[in-house]
Amino acid sequence: MLRHNLILFLRNIKKYKSTFLINIIGLSSGLACVFLIALWVLDEVQVDRFHENDEYLYQVWNKFESQEGPRVLNWTPSILAETMADKLPEVKYAVSQTIPAQFAKVPLHVNNKVIKTDGVFAGKDYFNIFSYHLIEGDKDQVLEGMNSIVISESLANQLFGSLNGVVGKVIEWDAMGMLEKHQVSGVFKDIPANSTTQFDFILPLATYKKGIIHNGGKNDWVNNNPITYILLNEETNVEEFAAKIENFSKLQDEDVTADLIMTKYSSNYLYGNFENGQQVSGRMNYVYLFSCIALFILIIACINFMNLSTSNASRRLKEIGVKRALGSKRTTLITQYFGESVMTAFISLLLALLIVFLFIPQFNIITGKVLSLSFDPLIFGLFLLIALFTGILAGSYPALHLSRFKPVTILRGQLKNSWGEIWVRKGLVIFQFSLSIILIIAVLLVSQQVVYVQSKNLGMDKDNVVYFKQEGHLRQNAEAFLKELKEVPNVVNAAMTSQNIIGTNINTTGGLVWTGNEEERRSRFKELRIGHDFIETMDMKLKEGRSFSRQFLADSAAIVFNETAIKMMGIKNPIGKTVRYGSTQYSIIGILNDFHFQSFREVVRPMFFRLNNNRSNLEFVVRIAGGTEKETLAKLKDSYAKFNPGYVFEYNFLDTDFQAQYAAEQRVASLSKYFAGLAILISCLGLFGLARYMTERRRKEISIRKVLGQSASQITMMLSMEFTKLVLIAIGIAVPVAYLLGSNWLSGFAYRIPLKGWYFIGAGCMALFVALLTVGSQAIGAANKNPVNGLKEE
Amino acid sequence: MLLQLKNVSKWVHSGGQKVFLLKDINFWVNEGDFISIMGPSGSGKSTLLNIIGMLDDFNEGEYTFLEEKVHSLKEKHRANLYKQYIGFVFQAYHLIDELTVKENLEMPLLYKKHSASERKSLVADMLDRFNIVGKKDLFPSQLSGGQQQLVGVARALIASPKLILADEPTGNLNSKQGEEIMEIFTQLNKDGVTIIQVTHSEKNMAYGSRVINLLDGKIE
């Protein structure tokens, strides 16, 4: 019997190749998509879970009350960790750690070799808390003392060529105004990709405290700097403990205004947002969203498969009827159909794995992950289960429905379809097309917004500007180097600054006092300290007054605001007026037209510039003439080498940073392109299935019409119109939904494109065109059949 | 007695009215009979045949087959009964297009408990008996109508049924092919197989030993 059924399965494939192909394409592309999402989701939920102490590993946060409600910040007092370990018996270990971004691209020197990479400062029990595996060194001791450094395996290989005898060697590093020599005390295995914290070396926190935050004294509890992690004892009641530590800092020092809250370290990745001081969702929303999409795609693919199988089953009705008449049990037929669909699903599974294999590099680029199709039994088990489930789901309708009929009914060709069934099929097509149209509109919208963001006038010129760090010898002769830079041909202008102008890292301050605002002091400003010529180099435009100038020595007490700041402060005729900041009176010398220094999601914030002292200059910005990048950069490199021997000239374009702010949008844009493509493909398969089913069902009607004199083209028109109606309904559903979703998404941008009619019309036309193409072939085929055949079989 | 129908009626509802397909049929068949059911289109011939073959239900009356009360049997039981004792021959042959002659013949055996070697020898016997050994690997579409019906008859016989039900077995054949099939039926009947055929043709009727005339669902 099995052999017989297998033969029937294979001969049917051979006979109806196109149907089989369509089934396989639909199912395998659906499965491939589901697999990719499954890989992504599995990876996502495992991030940071590899630490052995995961269950007891917590991060402690500061919670401030502010005007806008509670704000949760990861910065905590640098002595919090040691005090907690000291005073709280529930805490097994506690460490402070700086965030890697704070200490990024630090040049490390060994002999004449310089490698720039990211590092952190961390307390001595770091390796007792986190399971980063030490290859060399003792986990209790590697971060003892002031002058140790623990490096990653790959960094050790890069610096020293091998791991042999690395311990004890000296590395010189240079960052944040410090130049120090440290001795390697340990080597750790490279941090796995699914860790949110990524760095290549660790320095003792003591060094940080001494060199950067100058510990000792009252400010220890008020200044917040590193992150604090704690490892709890196993029998600790977490909730009680959380309540206990809430006012821990306040108890240590009366000036502290922050409460402490704690979150599980591994939950920070997926639940990264805080609302009212509570950890709420975050990336987990995406995990849910994509899981839903995957399920959706799978179900749609299954239903299409069912549809096609059922419509093809009419060809196999005779087989069913004969088998039933010859005494086959209903269960035998049911097993046969389930068997066939499961087999089809498994063939699709193989093809889907091939597709996943081919697309994974592209998918990794889009998602920024390092996923691979490894032969993990868990993953493959899951895939097998999904395929089995798909096969059973897809086969359920034909198996249960068709085997239900009495053999006589089938053999007489009296199989009737209820109208409800046909409406379910039509509803499905409408649903699929609505989804496709929404996705097409999404693709249009996102890409248009990205284009808009990239082409809108920023109020400054981001193009052709490079910036690089002030490090090494440049610190001593910065002014001379700047002078030399300006001499380089094709350098339009150059200046120094304390921070990068693009992005969210610019300091926020609230300590500004002006007439009419003596009491409140709550208004927050963005503050940037800059060198001379910075405003000119960035090509920002003055609305009133003047920029900083070397001719006025008093400019060290001068201040330049942006338009928004002046509007907010409500100062009339601001030029010449003064504001107090700290203990100094600053006189307002200029007002800048607003410019965008943050992404277009944000409105322009009040901002001011002050001249910096030499210590706070940390970056150079250089504008070069457009079109001369290559030769000018080569010349800049020469000058750099002259002034800063032993260092590598590493620069970035401001433009690149600007683009990076929209990485998420670009990701969404390219992902939605793929999803839209897939949705259209699956929808077309669905429509194809329906068209085939309907023409099959109406064969007799079509034959009669032809016999009565209707032409083939008229019949083609008639059939196509029927499906056009469905797509029109889909457009009617999709447009309002897309409009709502689109305006919701765009409202996340303070500066955005208007929703234009043509996005919707364009998407609708596209869907209609594709639909007609799909149905047309079927309709023409049906219309041109010999009517005699259609009638004879009755 | 092989089977007996007592006061069997079957009806459908159409526009709120009962329309009788069969009314008050009383009818019995002895083993070894060769019965022809005759009647104009729509008189209920095929319905009667299907009821006898247990492929169709009836609304009223009693049906006894080999002492078993068919009307009160469970579906599964009924299927076992007709699987064992009844073979069907259809007007449109109803061979499965995707299977070869040999595989088509083998099919009824799959639903009974026969070993593979038994099936093989039974199929070989049948091929031999109907002189179609040379055609065993061909598909139905490669055969003429007469040859297809020959396979149809062979398939009906392979499980050695007591009763063969034939619904216009020669309806799609030319007269020469028709005669051949009828000759085979006669031979089978002589060998002891009971045959009930539905037919339009007076000529085919003549092969039978008894005629039942149906008109508007009633036996004349």
C-alpha cells in the first residue's frame, strides 16, 4: 500500500509539474523566511545568557525624579560597588565597570606597534561575576593593583604574535589625557558575539579613579560615572533585596538624590526601556513582532498549499472515488493525503534550507548579526517540527474534506462546493493582497523618508568633513598642528572641538542662569565646547552677531546660542546681554540659525557653544574641498605623521556618522523590501490557486458560454474582472491601514515627509498589475480550451 | 438466497416535497443469477445498483445480504462486507490514470490482507485469464476503450467476489467490444458468479436470465 501511494505521489508530481512547482516554491519560500526569523529570534533571546551566574547577576541603576517623571540612568557612583559588597551580606561580589563606548578606539602601543581597540575599566572581582574565560591568569588577582591589564586572546595575538609569555609584557596606552604603562596580568578568550558588552582589554578601576574621576572626598556619592554590577548569593530573595537597596545611596550621603533599582543583567538587552522607573519592553517587541510575522507567513503559505491541493484534488477525485468503491477505508485515504503533504513539506524543507544557506550572509548584513546554519540538533529539530507541522496543517483540508464524500457522489462528479468555502478562499486572497499592498506602501514610505533625511538642509554642511582624535604628541602641539592643517592645499578650514557635533553624546547641562530665570534653573541645554573657527568650518550660519574670534581676548567669556535656545529663554535683543554659568558671567556674542545635530527624530534642542580651554580639546575637524578627498587626505596623513610619529592616522567622515543615525531605518527599508517581495510572491500563488480552482470549477459554464458564441477574449475579460474586484477590495482595506501605520511611524520623526497620494495609488496599481498578470494566463488558458472537452466529461 | 430488498425506498427533498428515487422495492437475488435491470433514464436503475453495492444509503426498508442486515450495519462493517463479496464494473471504466494495468489490478487486494507474493500471483492469473499480459505495464490512456473495460472487469474479479455489479458496462464501447465483454460475463456466470447489470440495450438484456423493469422508481 505504501509503495502504491508513493507511486501515485510521484506520478502525480510528474503529471502536474507546474502545480507541484508552485506548491514547492510557495512552501519553501515561506519556510525559508520562517527559518531565518527563527534563527534570529533564537539568537536574540540567548544574548547575554551565557554567564554561569546569569540567574543572580544584576545591574544596579540610578533613578532620578525629574520634571518628565522618573529617569533611569546606568551611571552610578564609583564607590557604590565596593560599598555594597562591604555592607550588604546578600551581595557576593560587586564591581564597577565603565561602558566600552567611553573608552573606545584606545591606541595600545607595544614597541612600535599601535593597535586601536575598545576597553573598559573594571573592579577586581570582574571575572568572578562574568564568565569570560581566562586562559592566563588567576581570576581573583588579574585586576589587582594599579598597573595590570587583561587582554583578549585575539588582541594578544595581534600585539605579540602569540600567547606564549604574554603575561608580564608591557603595553602603553593613551586616552582621555592619560598616558600609562601597564603590565599584562591575564588573557581572556574572545568575548562571544552574543554578548552585549564587547571589549578587548580590561584595566583596573583603580587607575580610572585615580586618573579621571579623582576620587576621595564628598563628591564620591554625587558624581556618577561607571556602571555597577552585583552578584547575589543564591538564597537571596530578590524582591526583598530590591526594596532594601532602594535608598542605599541616600543613606550613605545626604546629598544623593537618586534611588537605586536593579535589573537582571541578561534582561537588559531585550527589555531595555524604562517607564516610570520600571523596566519595560524594548527589543522584545521586535522578537514578538517577528515571531508573529513568521507565524503569519507560515499560515498563509499553508493555506495556499491547501487551496492548490484542494483544487487539484478535483483531478484526483476519480482516484478517491474508485479507491472508496474498492473498499478503501476513510482513514487510509486520510493517511495518504497527510503523507503526501508531509512529503511535500519535507521536500520544501530541503529547498528552504538551501535558500536560508544562500541568504544568510545578506540577512546578517541587514540584521547586523552573525547567524549561521550550524548543525545544532535543537535548531534542526525545531526546523523538522515546523516542517511536519506545516505538512499536517496544509494537508488537513484536502485529507479531511475530500475523504468525507460518498464514493458515488464523487464518481458521478456531483461534488458541490459550498459558497462559504468559496468566500473563505476569496477572503484569503483579499487578506494576502491587503498585506502585500501595505508592505509595498511601507517600502515606499521608508525609502522616501530616508532619502528626505539625507537630502534635507541641515543648517550646516556635513559633507567633506573629516574628524580625528587628538592623541599622542598632538596634545602638546595642537595649535601648531592646526596651523599646519590649514596650510594644506584644498583644506578649506580646520578647528578643534571637545566632542563630535553629530549624535546624542553632546553634554546636557542645566546650570544656566539669565535675567528672569534666577530661581528656576531647570531648563536644559546642549552644550559644546569648541575651538576657534569651528562654526566656520561646519559652515553654520549666523543669524545675528558674530562668531568667536582670535581678535577678542575676552571671548573666553563669550557664548553663542542657537535660535531655539534664545526663543526658549525669551531674551529680547540678546546680543551683548549676559548669562551666568557656574561662577562666570558670559556675554552673548552671536545667535546661530538652527542646525540639526541630532537625528530627524528629534526636534532641535536649545544649544550653546563656549570656547574651550586646551585640556578639553579632544578632536580635530577638517573641511576639505569637495572632489579632492584622496589627495588631500594623503597630505593630511603626511602632516599627521610628522606631528604624531608612531600613531596611525585614523579619521572618520562626519557624513558617515550622520548616516549611522539612520541605520535602523535603513535596516527596516531593506527588510521590508524582502518582506514585500515575499508577500507579493505568496499572494500571487494564492491568487493563482484561486484562479485555477475557479476556472476548473466553471469549466462547464465556460464551455457552454463558448458554444453559445462568446469569444475567448470576452471570457478572458470576464474571468479577469472577477479577480480584479478582489484586488480592488484589498486596496480599499490596505490604504487606510497603511495610512494609519505610516503616519504613526512618521510621527516618530520631528522632521518628515508628507504622506502623498501617489504612494498609495502606486502600490495599488502595482498589486493590480501583478494580479492581472497572474490571473491573465489562467483566464486565457481556460477561455481557449475546446468547449467540447468541458461538456463531454459531464 | 444471496440478497433481499424489502420495501426499500429512497427519496430526496426538492422544493419542500419528497421526490422518490425508489419506491417500495421488493426484490431478491439467488446465487448464480444473471439479472438485467432495465428502464428509461431517471427511472432509478443506477441508484438501485448503488444501494445493492452498498455505496449509497436508502431511507426506508430492509436490505439483507448473506443473512446480514445491511441497513443496520456500521459503515466499517458494511465496507468489509462489500469488499469481500462484491466487485464493481463501471461504464466509464474508472481506472486510475496514474497507475499501470498491473497496479490497477493490484489495488483491490491492497484493501484486504494479502501478502505481496499472493497479490503478485493473483494479478498474474488475472492478466493471463484476460490475455493482457503484454499490456501489464501500460497506462490506461494507452489502451482502447474495450481493453480498458477488460481491465475494469479483471479488477472487479480479482478479489473473487460472489457478486458483480455492472453499471452499463458496454455503454462506452462499440458493439464488437460490447459483445466481448458480455461473453465474458456469460462465462463468469456459468462459473458461478452472480451478476447484476444495468443496461439500456435489449441485446445485452438477452444475456441475462431475469429482467427487472424499473419505471419512476418502481418495479413494473
